Amino acid sequence: MQPVYDGRRSGARSSAPGVLDRGRLIASLVVVLTALSWVLLAVPANAAGVPTNISPPTISGTPQEGQTLIEVHGSWANQPTSYSYHWQRCDSAGGNCAPISGATARTYALTGVDVGNTIVVKETAKNAAGAGKPASSAPTAVVTASTTKAASVTTLLTSPTAPVVNEAVMLVAAVNSSDIASVASGAVRFLNGGSAIAGCANVPVNPAGQSVIATCQTWFAAFTAQLSAVFSPGAGGTVSPSTSPTVSLIIGQDATSTSVYVSNSVGVGASTTYAATVSASPGRLGTLQPTGTVTFFDAGQPIGTCRRQLLTNAGATCTVTYDAPGSHSISAQYGGDANFRNSSAPVEPVTVVKLPARVLGLLTPTMQWTFDAMTGYTKVITLLVNGASGATVTTTCHGRGCPFTRRATLVTRSKSCARSRIRTCPGPGTIDVAPGFVDRRLAVGAQITVAITRPGWIGKYYRFTVRAHRPPRVQIACLAPGSVRPGVSCRGGS
């Protein structure tokens, strides 16, 4: 019996090789494409680099006070993943732009400060490779004031109305809203001649309401100040800005007081130095000090060599030598300057004596002093003795704040030194006793005495008595050989 032939199976067998070839090809392509996808996935997303700008950002919104501007992204290459923003305020022409503090969100609310200016936003795009270069938008149109805000009126008052140099002046700005429902909030700038007054450039109004005030304390030199106050509403405020009328404030010269310090007894042929101190009125807020010159007088007539002595650190000196015994009446007059009026010192008597035979001579040292006089205490700044070679300088201090009771120093001749640009050689027999008082606060009534003595010689005595608000009172006298009582038994041997 012959086997039966199945043509379909036979045909299937004959076509099997072609089918298998195509299957292998498809499988190979799948493997290749899979491998290629893994390769592509393995390529870093940042291989193309940081974002680069194709077109700048734009700004949407109305450029009007109280409105909010919105930044619209520009076009960037290299697929940015995040953005940052910084808004800038420019002039009306779109130039002179400056960053707006704190304006780093995608939106920005316009305030009264922006009125009259244009606004620009800078956008920075970032991806995994980093940040690209910032791109700036075109400036907006000029920002206009809100048409829905209530009007405000600002007025300026000053107290006192006729101040003098250094005197505290209170500036008071009152801001009133035209609408009882509109709350005035913001700050006031106080101006002088159009320029902001130091310390008064941004004073918040207090409290917020329909009627508010802002105050600031200041002081002036002598001239006519042109004062005004500018109210600027805060962010989201419903009251418009306003400027007060200009107030002309005349600041007058301040008064001064002049004191002269003399040695009551002077020897024939010996030089003596008169010292004058010019003080401004105590308790002032300002820091200006008198400048100019002081002229010394004897019996109402100017001393020839002591005219117009320059005032330095509020003091001036005059040195004279007498060749005959006699009595003199010494005074001093401050000539004033642009800020301070002139003043005269009371007359102080001086007696020129012929030294008795038993006295070896008359010591002629001088002193320089500077004090910082406060309301309740005084600090010693300078306390210098000059020309005391071979003498003993004894310093005593009595009263609250004194750092010691008594100190004595024998003054030797100063060592020679080379004068330089940064150092001045001390004069012969110079000693500074101020370091013993560094940073000490001497109470009112405290006394410092400096006695310059030498055996057989008539010495010199200085007493400084601390006063409130003013430099210490100074007494200058002679000291007889061996005596501790100033001005006794040293005038002509009496």
C-alpha cells in the first residue's frame, strides 16, 4: 500500500526556510534598536550645555501704580528646567536701571516709587548643566499713578521756629487723606534744599490712618534751610503721594562764653602764658565748635604780640615777658565766626613782682589742657606740662571718679630725638599727666591740681574744678618756695 502524500505539509516544509530567515532579521533589528535606545538613554541630558536665549522674556500687565506685572518666559535652547527673575527700575527712557530690592518673583506689584519710571525684568534659565546668561526684557511704558487712590496733603512744621546752631530741631510731617476710608501708610523723606537730611530720609508714618505724622530730630549750621517733606505710600497703599510746601527756617548763630586763665603773680624778666578757652552753649545736639581768633587785652588795650591768636581745640594762648614790676588787667575777646557770636572774658588781675634776693628764681612752665565736658561728668583728654626741667610735678585728684589721690614725678630734660613726619619731639621738660585719667569720668565738683615746684624757686600751681555742661574752672597761681598754699608769700617776698 502506497503512503498518502500531504501536499499542504509538504508545501509548509518547503516554505519554512524563508519564514525562519525573516524572523531572524526581525529579531536582530529588535536587538539593535534596543541597544541603540540604551545608548541614547545613557547620553547625559546636559550634553548640549547650559540654556541659551533665543528670544527675550516679555512683561504682561498694565504699568500703573497698584497693578501687578507678570513675566512671560522667553525662548531658550537646551531645554531649561527652571527659571529665576530679578526686576529692575529704570528711568523714563529705559536707561540707568537698578535692581529692585527683594523683587525676585515672577510677578511684581507696582508702587508709588515706580511712578514716572519704567520697569525691566531679567530672566535666567537653568538646567542640569547650569545657568545661562540672563536675558532682559524690553522696558515697560512709563508707570503712571493710580487713578483710584485718594489724594493726600502733607504739611511740615518745625520746633523751635527760630533755632540756633547745634540746637535740636524737631521736624513734624502731617499727612492727611482726602478719603476717610483710605488709610495713609508709607514713609516720609525730609529734605533740605531738595537733598535728604541725614537720618531723616525714610521715616515711617505712625500710626496708619486717615491722618498720620512722621517726626525726625536734627540740627543745622547757621544759614537759611529750605525744608520740605515728601510722603511716599507703601506697597498696595490707597493714598497718593504728596509733597509739603517749602518751609524757610533761619538758623541763627549760637552764643559763646570766653574765659581767660592767668598766673596771678609773675616775676620780672620771666615769661608767662595766658590761656583763653571759648565754649559753645552746653547741651546742644550738634557737634560744631567755635573757630576763628582770640585777641588778648591788657587794661582794655590789645597786647601787641597777642592779636588774633588762632583758636585751636577751643583754646588760644598768649606769651608775654615783663621787664618791670606793676599791675595788669588781662582779658580776652573771641571774634566769632559764621556759626558763633563773639564773647569776652572777665578781667583777671596779674601782678609783676621783683623776686626777693633769697629766691633763686621763678619757674615759668606752661600747661595745655583739653577736656570733654558732658552733662554729668568730664573726661581728661590732654593735660600737658611744658618747660618743667628739673622741677617736680605733683598731681592730686579729689572727688568722685578720681583714679588716684596723689602722684609726684621729677622731670628730667627730654632725650634728644629726630623730628619726623609722624612724630613731634617734645619740648624741654615736657610731661603728660593725662594718661593717669584715661577713660575716667570725673563727677561735677571733682578737682585736679598740678603743682610744679623746685627747691628755692617760686613754683606754679594749676587747679581744675569740674563743672556741669562746661569745661572745668581753672585757677592759676604761684607757689612760694616750700609752701603748699597757692598765691601766698610769693609776691615780692611778702
